[in-house]
Amino acid sequence: MAPKSVRYSIQRLGDGKPSLTPIDNPATQAAARAIEATFGAPPLYIREGGSVPVCASFESILGLSTVLFGFTPPDGQFHAPNEWMWMSNYETGIEAIARYWDEISGLETT
């Protein structure tokens, strides 16, 4: 709440529909295998809000599930001017994504 001496207005600029890909989805499981193979530990699933409206569009228009990878640490100041991550996570993240595409290529399509 702003002080009474401050005037403000709120303008809605847009929004996006929510999206949730289940943990048991084959694409999510492929990502889990890729992450564990490269980082040596299973992934930590974090369900949190964000603004990636295209994820819901991929699902509703194209019928595609979206899996989001996160390689930055929780205190990495995500999208801030002082955002950071360990270089080892960056390099291993690239390997995890390459393994993910290999895992995805082996999935059966419906």
C-alpha cells in the first residue's frame, strides 16, 4: 500500500494462460533422465509461477508439452542486473540439453 501522498494507477498490459506439464509426462521423464545422467543427481521439481505464456499456447495449439530446465542456483538473482550462475552449471546444462534431445528422439509418438 502506498502512502496517501502518492498517486498511482494500475494498467493491465496483458496476461497468459497457465501451463503445467505433469511429472509423469514422457517429456518430463526424459528431462529427468538427462539431468541425472549429466549432473549425477535427480532433478528437484519446483512448481512456481512465471510468465512464459507461449507454454500454454504450445499445448493448446500444437498439442506439445513444455519442459523448462533451470540451471541457476536459487540465489542466482534470476533476471536481475546481478544475475549469476556457476560456469560448471552452464557447461553441464548444455550437455543435459543435448542428452535431453537424445532422450526425446527415442520416445514413441502418438
